[in-house]
Amino acid sequence: MTTKETIELFDKYVIGNYKRLPRVIVKGQGCYLYDADGNEILDMFPGWAVSAIGHCHPKVVEALRKQAGELLHIDNTFYSEPQGELAKLLSERAFGGKCFFCNSGAEANEAALKLARLHTSEGKYKFITAEGSFHGRTFATLTATAQPKHHEGLLPLLPGFIYIPFNDVAVLESAFSDEVAAVMVEPIQGEGGINIATDEFLKTIRRLCDESGAVMIFDEVQTGMGRTGKWFAYQHFDVEPDIMTIAKALGGGVAIGAMMAKDEVAASLVPGKHASTFGGNALVCAAAVAVIEAIEEENLLENASRLGRYTMDKLLQLKQKHNIIDSVRGIGFMIGVQLTGPCSEIVDKCLDRGLRINCTQGTVLRFMPPMIAAKDQIDKAVDILDTVLTERE
């Protein structure tokens, strides 16, 4: 089937709720994508941050093949070995506690909000989230997402949500009350533009939650599973959440989300209060186990940390050459390049030259390379961006 034929198929049969690039991707391998016209693309934003250990990692592919021949799915009225093993591996690498499995980051955040309500005392029904956040597209997580552009056409949203400026401690303290059930925050805002939380902001959230009996929720859907050079971004800060959500990179390319909670909080999620038909099925859990094993066997946390610094340095060198670059920020392989003007055309021109990066918030380039990336691939990516910016001037 040609590129034109596939696009025509989509035009006729697939709802057009995505702005799709005019490429038909037929293969992904490591740091590269290949389209139906034979073009190779260096992917520095793999799978919208999903394929963090590269496309079709051999260990994940083998785990899927093996598990597919034994058990694809069993409902959660039974036990399965892959789900139990995955929960153990995640708990040991985080703050302990227990896991609930679902299919996406939005579902994980939905579960976290429900658990916060269930765990806290009667009268606590409000949630505080930060401006620029992104937590999902279900009605609750969309309401938690403090960006008006995502709310257009869907008002009224759910009551009880309070928005505060990210990292504004004074507003946080004034917004807090005994009616707050939880504060949900990303340690590093992803879709919001790679904005890094301050120690003071996170520690203040922790203190206020402890003093009032509220719950602290870290949304690590995009930051989790090693992208920042640690298993979870909260580990860069001297703060532990009560609940944490993860997804995206967790399954290495298959759909899985997880909500983790400290034991005393997890105990409030009793039978009948929440569920997920496909959540934690054997196939996706086997893949996620393989992701964790690959990260450790290949020292990918260290690679993300070391090459993340290298990438930042390379991009900062570009800043000296190109006035359109205002700043570069990030941790590990989660990097934002703040521009003084629009970035969508730059992203398109990079793709024409065989590089995939992302534009968010209109003026921020997102570099989120696979954790398996090598120095020469980073060099190639920065060189392509350099060429595009030079041609633009």
C-alpha cells in the first residue's frame, strides 16, 4: 500500500482528531523510524515519550512473543505472575507501596484522584494543580490539566479544582485549606514546556499535605522510568509522594499505566471502588518487566544522565550561534529549548531532513531521546537543528 493510499484510508475511515504528519511509518528500530517511502528518521521524541528504550527493543519483543504464546489476558478476578512480578520491581525502585495497573497515564491519574478522595476524610473534595500542567483527557484529568486551551468546547468541567502558578509557593499556601484532598503535580512539566519544579515548591506541598491530612500526588507519566537519569524524577528532590502515576515508557511501546501508593493510602482502594478490565494483563506486564530489566542490564539510567548533560551542552553551544534560542533547560533526556519565536516550522523542517523532535506550547522544542541513544546520534540531531536554524536566519 502506498503512502497516498494509506492516507486516503484514514481520511475515509478514521476520525480526524489528530494533526497527522504526511508520513506512513512502517518500521521502528532503536533510535530510528522508517516510512513507506524508504526514508530514515532519527527519532528524538520516540512515540511521544513512550519508546524510551528505543523502538522494538529486542528484549521487549522477545518477552511479548513468549508471553503471547502462553497467556494474553486474564481478568483481575485471578492472579497472574507477570503482574505480581512487575508490581514488585516497581515498588523496589520507588518508595515501596503497592500498584494498581491500567492502560494509560490518564487512567492512572484518574485512579489517583479517586484514591485521594477515598483516603481522605469527609469534606475534603478539592484538588490543587499547577498552571501549565497536563494530566490527561478524561473529564477529571482534563479538569486537573490547568490549560484553558484544552477546556474549550467542554465546559463546564468538574467542580473542586484549584489552579495555581507552577512553583509559586505563596499562592500555593494561600490556596490551601482543610477542604483540599490532594495536590497533583508533575516534578517536571512535559507538555507544559519542560518546566522543572523547585525544591521549595515540592517541599511546601509535602508540608501542607502532612499538616492537613491531604495526599501528595506526583504525575510521573512522562518523567518516570529512567528518562531523567533516575528511575523517577522525584528522586532528584528530597520529597516522596503518597501516590505516583506512571505510563508512557513503562511498557516499551505497549499500552500500560500504573498508579503506585504507599501502603496506608493503598489500603483505601477496596474491592468495588475502582477497576480496569484490561489493566495489568499478562502481555503488557511481561513487556514492562522486560523494560525494567533492559534499563538495568544496559545501564540506561547512567546513559540518560551522562548523555543528557552532553546534549544540554551541545544545545547551549547552539544558543551562542542562534538568537532565536532563549534558554535550554532539563534533566537527563528530558530537555526543552525555549525559543523567542514559533517552533512548529522548525520542527517540520527538521523532519524533512530526517530528524524528529517536538514543539510544545508554541515556542519550546522538546528533545526526549531514547535512553539507548549514542553520542554520534545526539551529534547528528544537533547538527540537523543547527542547519535548519542557520537556513532560517
